[in-house]
Amino acid sequence: MLQDVSDQYLDWFRDVDVMRYIKALSNRLDRSKLEDYVRYHINRSETLFLGIFTKDAVHIGNIKYQPIDLITSIATMGILVGEKNWRGRG
């Protein structure tokens, strides 16, 4: 997952449409902070962090379940399709 943190990935978080829905975003997010964020979440037992890829292996978004409560089998799911040309396709 860390290998998928690219400049293109970082650009998703500079999109005003994305920033409108992700409250924790800072306009000072840089690649190092994004890598730290991904590293933190991929190593936590209450988080499932998945990449969304095209058939050609292009990273276009993410799905994150957090927090996962194993006792109640409940989690909050977030979906981010960062690549604008892939949004709204169902």
C-alpha cells in the first residue's frame, strides 16, 4: 500500500470536491504526511484500508473501514474515488 502513495494520489487530496467530504484533511498535506497516514492505518487492527485499482493496475481510489468493532461486527466505511474520470460510473 505504501508503494501506491504517489504524487497523483497526493493530488486527490488537493481537489476541492474531495476536501469537502474529508474533514481531517489539511491543506498542508505533503507526501511524507500522507505516507505516515497510510502507514498508521495499514498497521491498525481496527482499520481495513484497501486500494481501488483498474484492470490495468492503475490506483484510482481507496476504501477504508474504520473503526471495525469485531464484537458487534460493525464498521464505518468510506469510499474515495480520487481519479475524477472514474467517478459516477456506478
